[in-house]
Amino acid sequence: MGQPKVPVLLSRAAFRPINARNERGDRSQFQQGRRKFLHTMLGVAAVSIAGIWLLSAVSAPNHQPTSSSVQPSSPGPQISTSSSPQPVSTPIPSATTGQILANAANIPLNQSLTVNDPTFGPIVLIHLDNGQFVAYSAICTHAGCEVQFDSSAKDIVCPCHGAIYDAYNNAQVVGGPAPYPLQKIPIQYDTATGNLYLTS
């Protein structure tokens, strides 16, 4: 008679739980690793979304129409040139649209302010001695230097090469190497508030 089969079956059964335990252990480690990876990725995504939201909130543009960098211009060289006064700004009783460049109270008679505009760049605002307001690009048409209003000569002058523009006559060239007039900037004067508005 051969040996009984029971010990063989028992010996085989004894190996099965070990293999099953090993497989369960590997599966458990894999699931833990996968959970850890998913948690890490969720954390990275949350931080990224918060960073994008914060960046968009900080870099949102300000749409309020206020003037940036308003500086009084200093008088240029003493130059005497005859000029004929002409009304050039348009007084309006109440302006509710357009960008505010400055307030008339900040520009005494026969004085000027230079303001920076995102579209036109530096603009020279001049309060002529006839009470009117004019605005021109402050960039000289000769070599691109920034011009200034000379309150004694009542002209616009370029300190670089001596170009002279007539402040009362659409900034026409009256002297120096400038090839053509300064660009005229359209403005409106609100007599109710004293604000000077850029109209285009």
C-alpha cells in the first residue's frame, strides 16, 4: 500500500496561504502607492489653480479713466515770436464721457502740464493767455525729443535742436529743423467740473 494522500494535500494547502498573503501584500502596497500619487496630484492641481486665480486677480487692469503721471512743464529758453490768439478748445457744459487728462485748476493761465497717455504718449496741455486750452503731442517731429511750453515766448520749443512751434496756431512750425507740426490732441473742457477730457 502507498502512503496516504492526506499529507500531500496538507502540504500543498500549507503553501497556498503564503502565496495569497504575498499577493495581497503586493496589491495593498500598489493601492497605497496609487492613493499617495493621486493625493499628490490633487494637491499640485489645487496649488496650480490657486496660483492662476491669484495671478489673474493681481494683474487685472484698472479701467478707471484717470490720468497717469501729471507733471508741470518747466519753461524753455527765452524766444520771442509773434502769435495770433485763436480759440481752440471746446467748452462744454457737462462732459460725462472720455478720459480725464487733468483739471483746469492745475493749469494756471499761460502755463502747461505734461501728462502721459497710453495711446498718445506724452501730451502737453497748455492754458493759453486767451483762456482757451490746447493739447499737442509732446514729441518733437524732428528727432523725437520731448518739447516744452515757453510761457515767456508763448511758443512750444524743443530743447534738443531748437525747433519752435506756434501754440496758438495748431503747433505750426515757426522755426528750427522740425519738418511738420506737432500732432494735435482732441480735448474738451467741462466748465462745470473744470475737467479736461480726451475725446478720442
